[in-house]
Amino acid sequence: MTAPDGYPFAALTEADAGFFPSARSVGAPPAIPYRVPCAPAFAAAAVRLAAKRGTDLSALTAAALLLASDRMPDPGAPDDGAERAVLELRLPSGHCDAAIRRALAAALALAEPGCRLMPAEEAGRLEGAVETLTYRNKALAHALERVSFRPLDGKLTQVRDAAQMFGFVNEWCFDEDRVVKRFRELAPVYHPDTGVVACRDRMAQLIDARNLLINHVRTAYRSGPWTQRRT
């Protein structure tokens, strides 16, 4: 057989073959054994993923090490006394247990439905957008704190105080629907767990004010001269 340049393949000697190095002659770093402690559930998930990809755990880890960032959190080794598993694999020297766990965690994350890689520029843009929104949220919370009502001392008993708390001009300019609507607007602001201006005292008085105003509407508005004073 003759090569395209006219040089016969049969004439290639072992010395000529040296010009075409194999992967072995390139000299990949020798693999050494690793024993990496981790949580049993984490170990089982990594083994399942390797089997699903049709490879072994060492090859999966070697590929994932190319992607995992040092900034990723380490799933960590179990505390003393906790149940633990040990992943046995072979990799080139120079990797710590934490780096191997991070790599496998990255591989598991990438295997999740909906996960996608994005360019660093896009990730930076999204991080910047999150920082901007965080700053605006803090500014909004500060503004709301300055203009929001202060909890009254003692129990709320006066309709005029409740009306003022809800932002009504007086105790004759609203009906039950407006009270409920206004409460639904204010409650997310002061809710002690999720509110922008989280405050348990304000939320408690807001509920008291809603009940007082609804009771006022249901009693005073429905009879006598009170009906003539509504605006």
C-alpha cells in the first residue's frame, strides 16, 4: 500500500514510527489511589451517575475536575461518629479530598434537569442585577420604615386611630371591601417573617385595626344618621 505522497506504508520502520507518538508516549501523569470520605447518600449518587454515563467513578471525577471551581462549596466529610462512605478511585496526584468532592458535586448538579452552563459574562451580569435589586430592596425598606406607622402604646380601641393606620382620611370614607383590600396591601409589608418592614407589633396592631374597622362598618354604618355621614 502506498501513502498519498507516494511513500509506501510497508517501508515504515520502528524508528519512523517514533515521529507519530501514541497517547502513551505523550506521557499522561500516573494515577494513584485515593480514598475520599463523604456522606453515604453523596457517594451513592456519584456511583449511580457514573453508571448512568457508562463510565467509572475515576473517569467521571477526572472530567468533572476540569469544570469544578474552587469557589464551589465542599459537600464535606461526615463529622466524627456520623455514618460515612469512602469513594475509592484513581487519579493523577495533586488533588485533595475537598477538590474531588467539589468535582463530583458539580457533576451531580450538571446532571439535574434544567441545569445549564452559562458564559462568565452572563453570570457576572446576573450577579450585578441581583446586587442592584438587593440595594433597591434595602432602600425601599428604609423608605418604608420612615413613613410607616408607629405601633401605638396599649391596645387599639379608637376607630379614628385605626382609620389613620390604614391611611383613610376619616372613619366615614370607607366600606368593608376597602378595609379588606387595604389590609391585603399592608400585611405583606409588615409581616414578621416575610415583610419588607418586618415588625410583629405593627402586624398585630394592623390585624386589630382591620377587625375594629370592619366591626365599625358592620354596626355604625347600617342604621340611623350614620349612613348620612359616609362620603
